[in-house]
Amino acid sequence: MNETSEKILNILEENEGPISGEKISEMVGVTRSAVWKHINELKDLGYSIESSRSKGYELTTPTSRLLPHEIKKHINTEFIGKDIRYFKNTPSTTWVAKDICSKEDAENFNGTILIAEEQTGGVGRLGRAWFSPSGGIWLTIILKPTIPIDKLFFVTMAASIAVARTIRRMYDIGALIKWPNDIYIGDKKVSGILLELAAESDQIHYCLLGIGIDANIKPEDLQSSLQTPITSLNIEIGHDINRAEFLAKMLKEFERRYQLIEDGEYKAISREWKSLSLTLEKRVRITTPRRTFEGEAIDLDEDGALIVKKDNGKIERILSGDCTPI
């Protein structure tokens, strides 16, 4: 959306009832034919605008797209999401973020988010396809953390907490976190998180936090071929959600906890994560590229690794892998 279109949209949003094209042209400083052109552009973005020669233009229904304009109506953060890049369709928001950080100083983009209505080449943990149809919330946040590299998993933990808390607070649904990075409602996955890192030795150049949430996705559009049962927020609630409002509140929840991490308050994050855990005190199956074993998930260590007590009594510290409750 260009600057003129946004000015016209603001006028339509603030005006009660219809407003003439002549009045809009005077307020914005463009011709009436230009107003008509920008109105059509807004319609293409999903805004329902009624028009008549006698009354003018009236906004009747806002867009359902995750446009920056819609998100910024709700957002209340200090730096996360102040810069929003929007794509109707892209192979992967993470790929776009990598390209940005490869060409310019990532510090200048700290907190920038990239959002897509649909991803055609999203990739999750262990190189798995990240199914990203229209109706979901698919984003990548560029971050320049100043924490020790061995504490980086706390960023994933903060994001997991933020998604679960937002679901619980907005919809009174008992969302929980499955280690290492999934959000569940009951026995079905509703969200996944992925953190990619660019570092040299112990210096973090930047990290890319990918968050995918099945928001307004119909049952027939969910990926049925996955072994993990999945659901969406609109299925659980019974109606579509306001994705822009949800995203803005989730970003605020994340920023609060990210700032705690930057201040070294790792124990506070760990305590809250444990209070929302679907994994701890459960019997689990751990699968890594080298082995599979079973035991009881008993705790997280100081770096966020999962502590599992095997059946033979041996304690294992798991940094990465699949964890399945059994």
C-alpha cells in the first residue's frame, strides 16, 4: 500500500458514513481520477468500499489480510514490528530475511518482521516442509541478540510462551508447549517455531525467528499427510479470528520476554515455560539422527536442554531432536 492509498484509507476509516471523491481529493491533494484509482487499489487489498455518484465512498468492511496498516492499529511494542514487510506470496519469509541480512547490517533490522499470506517453500525443523496456506500467520522476525550463544534457545522458549499465552488470554483455550518448539491444543499441534542462527565462534551476527500459526484454516485445507495431528484456531474457537489483533498481541508478549532474556533473566523464562509445558513429567520418546530412546522428561537445564531420565536410570541431556509423549 503506497502513502496516498494509506492516506485515503485513513480518511475512510475516520469518516462516519460516505465521503465524496471531491472532498477526498482536496484533503489528499490529488485529482478525483487518482482517488478512484487508489480506491480500486484498496479494493484489491480486500477492503470493501461502497461508492455512488451522489454520496461518494464509504468503507464498509476492513480487509482480512495481515497488512502492516491493520497490524499497526493494534501493535504496542517498543521495537518488535515497528518495521513490517508484507508479501502476498513468497517461497519463505526466512529466505527473504536471510537475503536482507546478507546484504546489509542486521543490526539495522533488529525487530523487523516479514509476513506472508502464503508460503510455497517454507521449511521447518530438520528440513521438513512447513505447510503454509492462506489463512495462517507466517512470519519471520529478524533479531540481533546480545546474549551468550549458549543461551539462544531461550529466544525459542520466549516465542513459544508468547504464542501459548496469547491463545490462552484471547480465547481461554489451554494451549501448551511441547519441547522443543511446538504449541498444542489438546493433542493437536497449532503452531511451530524455528530459530536459525548466523554466528562466528561465540559471536551472534543475527538470528531469524520463524513462527507459523494455523489461524483461519479450514479442516479440509490442513495438511492431512502429517503424522502429527494438527488443528487451527478457528476450528477450536468455531469462528475466524482477527489475525492482525492476535499477531500484535503475540508480538507484545514476545517482546516482553525477549527483553527479560536480554537482561539475563533466564530463570523467569524457564519458570514460565515449565508452567506451560506439555512435556515435563511425561514419558517421552526421544529421536535424534543417531538414536531413539524412551524415558521420563524431568526438567530443563540452565540452557533450555531437556533432561530425560532413561529407564535404566541414566540421565540424558537433549539439546535437539524430536520429543514425543508416549
